Amino acid sequence: MKIFEFLSVFALCEGKQIWSWGKKCFEATVIDDFDIERYKGQWNEVARYPNNFQDEAGQCNRATYTERDDISVKVNNTQIIERDGVREANGAFGQAVQEIDDKPNWLTVTFNLESGFANWISRLFTSKGNYKMMGTDYDNYAVVLSCQRYWFITVEQAWFLARDPNFPKSDQFREVLDEAVEDWGVQEDLLVYSDHSDCSWDINTQFDWGDV
């Protein structure tokens, strides 16, 4: 099992994923009054770190959070990808759960994968509170960071979300980004900005959006 986990970590670090040797994770913010009810709804991903599970060519990346129960929400992540002139909508479904009572903004996010083995692998490398809401005003922006250490390897993820896809053009975005760089060590030069210029797609390629 240890050898398998070790090899899996190296597989995780293939591709575009941001990782480093021996780096300490950022000091995560605790928002005592984080309100998951106010956080629900649609968010547009406006910038992120590269990762291995979002298509580089994806456009109009969105996350929609809807009712599940008192301590969790359903997650519906979607994006549009153009292949051979056809714009396809695809995505992933999951859940975000408040598993740590005294850290309500540290959510555990898992996704419902088609393969039982893939689900097992995903949960094997998912620690409690892996989705850390570092800052949000609920109406305009949210900053989400994740940092997990596997032996001597540190894997980092970052997302900047906004209700309005044009938020990066605002002065407030610059303020939010500066705070993330200064306080949490976000590396601005690594960010990939999302394209929301054309969010149309061929309806015949639409995947099952679920009940959100």
C-alpha cells in the first residue's frame, strides 16, 4: 500500500499541477462566522492555478452550490470545451461538507466519479478541510486555496471566484489579489485567467446537469 501511495503521488504531480519539494503550506484563515447558506449559488472561476483535473482549453468555468443539508452543499462544476469546431459542455458533480466544527470555512470537497476505483483514489488523497475558503464577501468574490503535503511533496491549488465574470476588470479584484499574494503566498505569475467571452455551446452535446 505504501509503495502504491508513493507512486500515486508522483502521478499526481505530472502535468500542470503546482507542486514543490518540502514547502510549508500557507497558514489557513479561520472564518468563525462563515455562512455556507450565503455562499450558495453560482460562482464564475476568474483565475486559478493550473491543475490536472481542469482542461486547459476549458472556457466559462463555473461552480454552482446548492442545498444538500445543514452542513453541506452539492457541487456542480462546469466548463465549455471546443473540439473539432463543436462546443461541448461538461463538468463534475460532488459535495462540499463542513467536517471541522471549529473551522466552518474549511470544507471537504469530493467528487462523484464514474469509476469506483477512481472514487477510492480520490478519497485516499483528500484530507478533511481540503477546500479552504480564505476570504469572501459572498456578493462579489471568493478566494479558495488548497495545500496538501504527501511526505516531502507539497501540492497547491488556488481559485479566484466571482459572481460577475468581469470581476478581474475591477479595482476590487486587484485588492483581493494583492491580499492573497501578501498574506497567503499566492504566486500571481502562476495564475491562469478564465475566458468568459463566449459561453454558448451545442445543446446536443450537453451533459447531464443533475438537479442544480
